[in-house]
Amino acid sequence: MSNIAHSLLAAQRLLLITHVIPDGDALGSTLGLAWGLRQLDKTVTLVCAGPINSGLQFLPGVEAFLPQAPAAHFDRIVVLDSGDLSRLGDACQPALFQSVPVINIDHHVTNTRFGDENWVDDTASSVSEMIHDLLPALGIQCDDRIATCLLTGLVTDTLGFRTSSTTPRTLRAAAGLMAAGAPLYDIVEGVFGRKSLNLVRLWGRILSTFQNDAGIVWATVPERLLQEHGVSEDDVKGLASFLRGTEGTEVAILIMEAGGGKVKVEFRSAGRVDVSAVAVSLGGGGHRVASGCTLSGSLAEVEARVVAAVRQAMS
Ligand SMILES: [Mn+2]
């Protein structure tokens, strides 16, 4: 961590990049670090190639994200919350990444150590928790903007402090962030309290057809169903965690048809089964208890393949 702090302090112009379809931790950790670095009078450019979920537009400074890095000089690239460079989508410009040293800050157990400097802590609940712990080494005062961004990351990646990755360190960080001015209640409401009517109706349709066998619960979502309800596969992902809560479930799988012959798959584990390993074996990645991958094929083919992969992991 001290090497990373040293490297950040030595740089003046920094390019911060996070993954496509960014979640609360991706945006929160990136924005939290950005506000901190600005406090040190550094020039910070923020990039995220994917669309930003409307539920996270409340984050202070979120409008600064660019879809691609501008043609400018950077001393360092900082990649946050991304297990590998493919997660950056179009923001991973080869010429740029070859010419500027990359700092990789992440908590995914599947991280490929793609950076010139790597700070990967898979015991951290979130990258936001890591950034919180880094602030003192950078001499940054945690103000209410930084605190709001980082607490949003903590809350979203721990599903409201409910995941097995939540530790005393997580809760101490959260308490510190609240004390620094982060509105926990507003964040929780903003992040979890906004299911559209259409999304709830879609959940109803999916929940009426889910399957269950030997500790595995799974559901498939045809693209047509998403279109009918005007909901993206990203919006419906939360259902995977809900299914995991079904009594007797070791692993929940949500299998969503994404168009173009692609099928997105989300895995959630109750703890015993390592679903990051399952996702990696299928070309994806993630955490021990929450992971995902994207496969080619029909919905039925992918369903058969991923259920078999989870069965094998459980045996
Ligand atoms: Mn994260």
C-alpha cells in the first residue's frame, strides 16, 4: 500500500479508469480517490467506457466520467475494481497502456496482476474500503464528498453489509465515513430502494419459472422478456442474490440472454462453493461468493453448461 501511495503522490496528471457497466464500488472508489487527489492539486481525468446506471447518478462528480481517455499526457493510469483489462472495454487503448505505467487497485480474487504496480487485496469488501484505508498515507482529509462516494461503494459491494466479505474493518471504515458526512440512509435508499414497477413485474415472471435441484437454484431470462419490460440484464442482476436466499440453496445462477448470441450469467454462493473458480473456468471472473461470465450459445445450451459446471464444483 505504501508503494502505491508513493507512486500516486509522485504523479501529477492521473488517468483513473474503472470497468464497464460500473457498479457502486467501481464509481465510488474511483470518485473517492479522484476527490482526494484533487485535494492534493493533482489533475485527474476519469474514464468509464460503459453506461452509468441512473441509480448512481447521485454520486458527487459522476458527470466528469468520459467514455474514452482524451489525447493528453498522463504520468500514471490507475485502474480500479477491475479483475483484468478486458473489463475496461473500449477504455483499454493499447497505445496508451503501453506508454503510461499502470497502477492496479482491486479486490477480486481472480485479478490477473496486469499492472506495473499491483495492489490487490481480496480480503477487502470493496475497493472503496481499500481507498478509505489509503487516504491517511496520501495525507488526504476525508471530506463529505469523498465519504459519500466511498460509503456507496462499501454499501453496494456488501449488499448493505450482508456479504461474508463484511469484516470489522469494513464496519470501522463505514463508521468513519458516516462521521465524515456520508449519508448512509440516503445511500441505502438510493442504491437498493429503486426497483421500477417493470423490474418487479419482471421478477414476478422469472420467479414463477425458476428451477431448483440439489442445492442449486437457477432461472433463465429470455431477451424478449427483458425487452417487454424495458429492463436491461444489468438491472435484473439483483435477482441472483435474492434467489441465493432461498432455503437450502448453495448456489444461485441467473442466466440472461443478452442479444447477439451472447448469454450473461451471474453466480451467487452461500459461502461453501467458490463460484469465482466456476466463473474463471468459463472465461469470467469475480469473487468467491459472487461472480459472472458471458458465454456464446443459446439460452438452453448455456443453461445446461453452467448448471453442469456448478454441479461439478459442488461434487
Ligand atoms: Mn468491487
